[in-house]
Amino acid sequence: MRRVIESTLVSADGVIGEPHAWTGEHFGEQAVAHALQRLKRSDVMVMGRRTYEMFSQLWATPDDEYGARIYEMPKVVFSSTLERADWNNTEIIRGDVVATVRNLKQQEGSDIVLYGHGPVGQALLAAHLLDELNLWIHPVFAGGGKLLFREGAKTELRLKATKTTDSGVVILTFEPAR
């Protein structure tokens, strides 16, 4: 069975929104190499509308191996408001996130990747479909924005690995304790 792997960039004060505004020089060569290695073990990406809008602009014309990998891989966007998806290899799903991802997990293939812990990540965690959570803690206070921390059911996590990059990003890898 395929695994669902979430990677979320987080500031030291818990902000996940608009990471391009605060990651700055902290997302250096080591972080990019680690992210690319993780991405190469995945063959489909799932996301919500906001992530789609940001990513489709960032990697509309890929100029490196990381961007090219995201551009080429199949992408599933969950949205009831997105009219069309012009970004390469993207499908809009207007239905149930949980049922769709449960079906994807049953199919042959590599890991399923999800970036950011918005409504899609929350739904998958609540439905016990998230297999691994990578929190990339950046050494910066964003000072405001959408927070990772929000109301929801308690979920126990087990620390699986830690990695610190030269630029001070600490990558905490958790798996839900079931």
C-alpha cells in the first residue's frame, strides 16, 4: 500500500502560511537536496486550492530538477471553487478528500506527497490516512500568518527522525502513533 507523506514548512512561531515570505536563505542547498530526495520517492501529489495556486505559479516553468519533478508528476487538487487547472498533469477533484486518498493509497505506485497542513492535511490526519509528517522548523519568527496549530482532535505522534541543515532548519519526522 502507498504511503501519504506530508511536508510542512513552519516558522519558529508556528506560522505555515506564505512560506516564501519568511523561509529566505534558510531553505538552502541541503534543504533543497533533502526535499528533492523525498520528492523522488513520490509519484503523485495531492493539495488544496491555495497550494495549487501558489505552486502552479512558482513552478509554471520549471528551471531546476526539483521544479521539473513537481511539474511532471500527476497532481490532484481538492477544490469546490477552482474552475479549471491549467498546470501540467493536474486533475481537480470536487469530491471527498478522504475517499479519494484512500482509493489512491490502494493503487500501485510510490508515495503520495502533500505539502502544507491545511484542510487537506487535517482531513487526512483525522481519517488516519497520513503516514508520515515532516515539520521543517525554520529559525525565524514570521510574526503573523496562518498557524499550524488549530483546534482538532488530539493526535499522538512518534518521533521517527531528526535532521538539521547547515542553515538551521530542523526537520522533524513523525508518524502517527496508532
